[in-house]
Amino acid sequence: MLVTARGWALMLLLLLGATASSGRRSSSRRLDPIFTNARRTVLVQDSRKFLSPWSKWSECSGKCGQTGVQKRTRSCLADRLWGVHCNEVMEEGRLCIGHVCSGCNITCPMGRVNADCDACMCEDVTLHGKVSLEDGSPADNARVYLQANNLKLLTTADNKGTFRIPGVCPDGKNTLKIKKAKYTTTAITVPETNRKNLAFQVQLKRSGKPYVFKSPDDKARRVGQSVSLCCNAVGTPAPDRYLWYHNGSLLDPSIYRYKNNLILKNLNRGQAGEYFCKAVSDGGSAKSQPATLSVIGKQEAACSSQPQSHLIRLPHDCFQKATDSFYYDVGKCPAKTCVGKLDKGLRCKDNISYCCGVSKMEVREILCDGYTLPTKVAVECGCKKCTETKITVRGRATAVDNGEPLRFGHIYMGNKRVSMTGYKGTFSVHVPPDTERLVLTFVDRLQKFVNTTKVLPFKENGGAVFHDIKLLRKKAPVMLESTETSVIPLGEKEDDDPIAELEIPPDSFYRKNGEPYRGKVKASVTFLDPRELSTAPVTQSDLNFVDDEGDVFPLRTYGMFSLDFTDEQGTETLNVEDVKVHLDTAQVRMPEHLQEMKLWSLNPETGLWEEEGDFNLEKSRRRRREERTFLVGNMEIKERRLFNLDVPENRRCYVKVRAYRSERFLPSEQIQGVVISVINTEPEPGFSSNPRAWGRFDSVVTGPNGACVPAFCDEQNPEAYAAYILASLGGEELEAVPSAPKLNPNAIGVPQPYLNKLNYRRTDHEDPNTKKTAFRINMAKPSPNSADENNGPIYAYENLKECEEAPYSAAHFRFYRIEGDRYDYNTVPFSEDDLMSWTDDYLAWWPKPMEFRACYIKVKINGPQEVNIRSRNMGGTHPRTIGKLYGIRDVRSIRDPEQQDVSAACLEFKCSGMLFDQDRVDRTLVKVIPQGSCRRESVNSMLHEYLVNHLPMATNNDSSEYTMLAPLDPLGHNYGIYTVTDQDPRIAKEIALGRCFDGTSDGTSRIMKSDIGVALTFTCSERSAAEQSLFESQRNLGQQSIQVPPRESPAYQRPVGSRQITQSRIQMRGQRPSSY
């Protein structure tokens, strides 16, 4: 009977899960809680004295790591009437887990091992956490994992970003991992402590692909030497490994044992070639720019000693009968990397950079009309230290709609503010050494313009490049109700539907702290509509992204939009979730793009676009009677506010473009630093000149061999894509070769029949009153089976190197400057476009390659005609240069638009100062010589007094000219002298010219003010009809006599008077060009 009762009691305990509230705990692990308290009957008054104590818990019946039952018992001590005295449970049980399996070797300094034998657990410890995003908003739905043999999901953060986790031991060994889509995984080790409640905060960073900020350098070595090539990348998460490639083939990591640096010892010729690295992380990969390693023999010359041909233009009165031209070959040495003296140790960057340059020059005397002109000719090249230069970008930032300047705007490079715009929107930014990709963000403090991120090309060999930054004005804000559905159209074009719409569901706005926001919302949504061609220059960044393999690929845009949501007062920025983007498929005219359309956001630090999400097809009426098809995508608006509707496009090519000083198109007159821009367009079927929309905007700066501009192309349909191409230098638009009344392939630079296939048209082709500063072509990809199409000007994307190294004779498109009435001659040849061409010579016009000082003197002419004026600059006081010619400058005076018989000129002269050795100064002897019958009337009194007080003083016996020893001090407008120092010679001259025209020391003007800030005044009589000006004679002689110079072929010579100047191009009388 007793046994039956006890068995029934045990079964009841197991079925109901009852547990006793008293008793000791077994040493076996148990599951807690186990049983609820069993219902007990009321004991008689003396019942406790009849019950024995509980026995110990029995061993757990479960096998190791498995669930079982533990029991304990007690007995009744009464000899009789036990049912009355012992009316209590005699046996009870509880669930437990069997002993630790022998395979579990974990020992816990605190708590106990969990059931899975992969971590310690402490039931009495609780962790409290909060997860936020970079902008401080809560990271709702972030998942929290325990790092064990396998990640274990513990909990998920709520809408405030908070979570609570019990049982994790604070032993300094447990690690939590926090994950959220599009954000990098963050790991936290729980610190060792005795506290039972722990709290911590975590900020998640947006996940992205690595970004290579330092590529390997070009290097040159001899056989048997060693070299170190390095690259560095950043990213979230950080790159955890690097791969190196040689000529496109992966180098075995087990053999070369590289990380972010590749060391090659005992080099042989077979190891020469191109090297690049690939940085890899959990977020993706990115490739560096390639570096060229040159390996030459132990006794081989580091550079070719023979100079290349380089023609310079001579003065108007220096025609050379031997070559039947105005050109003279002075030679040049290309500044390529060479093997110099190496220091000990392997470094990522050589301590001293060596380049090929002029090692020996000879003086040659050129016979001119009535005088001999000295020049220095390169006769031998050698390996020497590279010329150190500084790199600058300059420009102005203005509104695209009305030209309003961005006044005192902030300019950021990454998260660092590096500059500000001026009152007129002008700016200047120094480019740090080793910069590969210059990403600048322009921020309007007054919030009138959309924050604009630009990737600006620059001159890698030093100097300045001018960029005209166009800004999009912010859309006027509208009020939304946060509790209602809001629909915002994207793209409001007359007679056309919006490209897309934003749909914001009710109650989707919330504050940065995660709290829901209810009330009125001030919304400003600014859309960049690609159907408007004029908006192309406003394009943010360069429309590129990095694919999974680390390669940079272009995007074709269907519109960008900037979003700004604040509370009603406009003081607090609001986030938005569950926003839908409805893209009208009728606006996507290329069917293949429907499947590839994605939503992108801009990373302002890298200037690269990153994928936000895909689109799905959906049919809807959307406020219309007819059913239409939309691409629908979802987005959240948090840290980033600039988005893009884009399609990755792999049909791409390069266009070869060169810029020239004049329409003679001579190779030696190519200009570096010209910004070549291309606008990719999608033509309207049947109306190729009327683009339906633009899809991409790109810019490249010309180098010594022109520029290769990327653009979309198509091999099957030549009219699938078109391109508008334009060029500018210092804000001045260059002119394209005309296409009417008849195409001239020799002038355009592209032979037939390929030219007809490309359908070349200058912008004034149909209307001669429009600008002449751009041309349009069909982007027809060259056919590999056609020999006529495989020599430029269009190159397949994989043939970039062929495009960059194409010879002058290969087909290319051309721009040229309208040749002004100025002429520069340097005894020591130097190209202001290429600072690496500087030579350390006592007669160099610019004595320091990193500091260019431009000096101008203002000359007033009283007389009925414009006069040509020359400055002849010679050494004045330095023993190495006294009496020797530095150079010549010629300029033509500009008539005063308000005064009859008055003109003025700003004439450059060589500044006095230290020569290249920085040992002693030279006071330049400057002769100012007006052409024709002129008489010196007056000299600025302050200038005269200065020269008298700063001896020696030059004699002035000839009243038809003026001679002075140039002042050492940077005087100013009161003296009629204008001096500007800059890191780029063109910029220095441009600023000094602007001040000289204005007659002030701090202003600028394009209108010549002939009565203000004058240094010299001459009176000149009218020339006879038989006389010609310097520039007229040169132009006429040039057209009659210029022939093909040695190794150079002017492809185009336009007859005198053939240029038709229209109102859109001609400058007002008295104006100077916008750039020098």
C-alpha cells in the first residue's frame, strides 16, 4: 500500500512539474525553474515530529548532457496512525541535466558551463545594452549574438536600440557580436567584474567596400637590386588581407609572403611590368592603381641620352629660311622614372625620386631680323633628381540656374574642412602628396544649395587646374503631415510625367533618438532631372561604383535626389523609414535597364556610390485611370541624404582628345591642364541632335599626350549613345573645330569614313549664332574587324593604355585657344603647362619650380591705334647673367572703350630676385619698347623715386623706350607694378593681369582701365599703311610661309579671314581673355 502511494505521488510530481520549496540542491546541473509547488494538506499540530528529514537528492538519471530526474525521500516515524500524523508527500523529484560529458573541457572561473558546453553562464548577471548608428539614431532590430563554437542569437534590439541579456558571465572571455544589415559587425568583450548588472553602448558603422588611398609608386631598378611596393586601404570593416598581381596574374602568397607590401629581391628583367594590389575584407574588395616597375641591366644607361624633338615658336621677326618656318627645335627629355642612387633599406617610397631630364645644354645663336637671339638647346639627357612641385585645384562655385556664388561655403576633404569659398565663390585647395582621388564636398552654411560632392581631376606633375563647380539650388520646403501618407514627385518637367515618386507611409518619421515623431514635417526634396541637359554639370561625384571584384564601374543615372526632412521649426533633422520609390518604367527607354535598375547612395568620403537596394516590377494605377507599370524599391533615410536611380553600364569606351594653343594644331603646342568634359546623352530616335536625356558626366585633365575621356558606347547601334564634349582652361572655354559648311577631316583630326559614322557636329552646326565651344558625336564603338576604326579616336574600354600612349599621328579630336596678341619667349625653354620641364639654369625665367612670381607693368598709349609693346629682359647685376637674355614678352595694347585715342597694355617682365641657386639676387634689366613712332611722355613718380633710392639705376637716353633695373619689392598699383606669387605660373599671371587691368592691388577686372595704376605713358603717332604690327606680320607670314616642320605636321591651316566671329564668341573691345 505504501509503495503504491509513493509511486502514485512520484508520477503526479513528474506530470504536474511540482517541486518542493525546501531541501538542498544537488551538485548535478538542473533546469531552473523545474516544478511548481505541490498542494499540501494541513498538518496536524504535531505532524512535523513524526517526519524524518529529507534524504539527499539522488544522482541524475539523465546521461551526460541530457535531461533526467533526481529524487529524494523521507519517512514517517509514527508507529501507528501514520496516515493521521504523516499526511505529507514522502517523495519528490525535479528535472536535471546529466553530468558534464567527458569531451567538454571548459572550466568556468565564475558561473557554470552551459548545456552546449561552449560558454559559461551566470544566472544572476544581466547585461543591458544600447545600439546606435553613426548619426546617433537607434539601431532597431540589430541582432546580438554570443561568440561560441557557432554564433548563438541571444536577442534583438527594440525600436529604441536597447536590449537585455541575462546569464552572460562577466569573466573577460565572453564576446558578443552585434549585427545589422548594411552595417559592419561589432564585437564586444564583456569585461571581468563582480557586478551583477552591466550596461554598455555600441555605435555601428556603415559597412562598405575597402577604399585604396595609397597605390604603389612607379619604380626603376637594375638587375640584382631589390624593391618594395606598398599599398594601403581603409574600410569598415578594415581590410584583413591583400593580394598582389603582376601583369594581371596573381602572385602566390605562399611564395612571396606579402601583406600590404610586396618585396622583390634579386630582380631580373622578367619581373618588370605592372603591379597592383587588391584589398579584401568582409565588405568586399578594391583594386589599387597599377604601378610600373622598370628593370634595366647593371651597366645599362638609366635614360636615353638622345633628346626628343621639341619645337618652340620664335618671335615675329625671326623667320627661319632653313626650315621655312617660325619654329626652332630645342629638344626635350621626357620626365620618366629612372634608376638613381638608392639608400640602404627597402622603403615604400624612395627617399629621393629620380627622373630623366636635361643633363647638358648648349647655347645656340638664332639669326633674326637685325639681331641675334640666344637660346639653350638640350643636347643630352640623364638621370637626375625629379623637380619638386605642388599641386593645386582652384575654381569657383556658383548656382547652375543664375550663377549666384556660394559665398563663404565650407569645403571638406573627407571629414576635414580644408578651405572656404570667397565672396565671389572662388576657392583654392592644396592637394596633399600621394593623393590619387580628390574628393571635395561643398557645403552651403546658409542652406540655399544642396551639399555637392565632386571628384576633381588634377595635374599629377604639379601646377593648378581650374574647375567651375555648379550647385543645385534646394527646392523650397513643403509641409507634410506625419500621420498621413505623403507622395512627392521626382522630376517636374513640362509636358512630361515625373520620372518617379516617393511614397512615405503614415507614422514613418522619427527623431534621431528613436522616438516616433508626430506633427508637421518640413520636407525639401531636390531632384536632378537628367531630361534637362543643362543640369549635367551639377552631377554629384563621378558616377562610379566598385563591384565585387574590386573594379571601378560606371553608372548611368535616371535621376538623383537630395532629401531634407526636419521638424516644423526646421531645427531638428528627422529620419524616415519604409519609404517607397515608384519609378515609372515608361521613362526607361532601354528595356535592358529595367532588370538592372538599383537604388544607390553616395559615400561622401570616397565619392563612390554604394548600393542601397533593388527594384521590383509592380502594376498600379497611382492616381491615373490607366494601369501603369512601376519599379518599386524600399529605402530608409538616415545618415545619407543623397540617392541615385542608376543602372551599371558596361558598354564603355574612351575618347581621345587633345588641346592646342592655336588652330595650327602642332604637337609642340599642346596644352596640359585643360579640363575635358563629356556629357553622355541618349538621343531621341530619329532626332540624333535632340537628346532625350543625359546619363553621365565625366571630366579628365589633359596631360602631355592629351586626355582619354570615358563615355558609354555601343557596337551594334552607333546612335544608342551620343556624347557632347567640351574643354576649358582656367574658366575659359576652348573652341572646337567647325563642322560647317563642310567637314574637314584633317582639321577635325579623324579620317573618313569613320568620321561620318561618328556624325561629328560642332554646337553651331545648325545655328551659327550659338557657341562654338563643344561638339557632339555618336559613340560608335570601333569594330575590331575594321582597320579604319582601330587607330582612334574611340578606343574600347580594355584598350585604355593604347589610348593614353597613342601617337600624335593617331586619330583624335581637337580643341584650340583663340590666339591672343601675346607672345612669350624664354632663352631656357620651359612649358608653363608642365612644371616637370623646369631646368636648373641661371637664365631660367622662373628660378624656383615651386614658387612662381609674375610681374607686370602697366603702359598707357596716347595715339589713334593699338600698339605692340615688347619687354626685353636681361641679367642686370648677377655676375653669371649680366648682359644675357632671360626672355622676351610681346603684347598688344587694348583700346579704352570710353576714351578715344587711348589704349593701354599690361606687359610682363622678369621679376628681380634670387636665381635658381638661391645664392644672390639679380636686378633684371628690363627694356620696355613700343613698336612704331613712339615717345615716352612720363614715368610714374613713385616708381621713379623708388628706382632712384634703390641703386643702381639704369640710364634712359632713348626717349622711344624705357629701361629700368626691376624692383626687388612687390610694389603695387601706386607704382604701376603688379606682382603675384603662386605655385602655378598660369595662376600667378592670371591674378596679376586681373589686378593690372583693374589698376588695383587687390581687385580684378576683365576691362582695361587705362587711366588707373599706370607706370609708363607713351605717345605714338599713326602707322603708315605699309607698316604692320608684330602680330599682323607674324600672322601673315605664317599663313604664307609656314611649312611642315621637321617631324611635325600642322594638319590644318585656315586662310586669313576665314574665321567668322559671332556675337556669342567675340569679346568686347577692351576686355582680356578670362584666363591667360
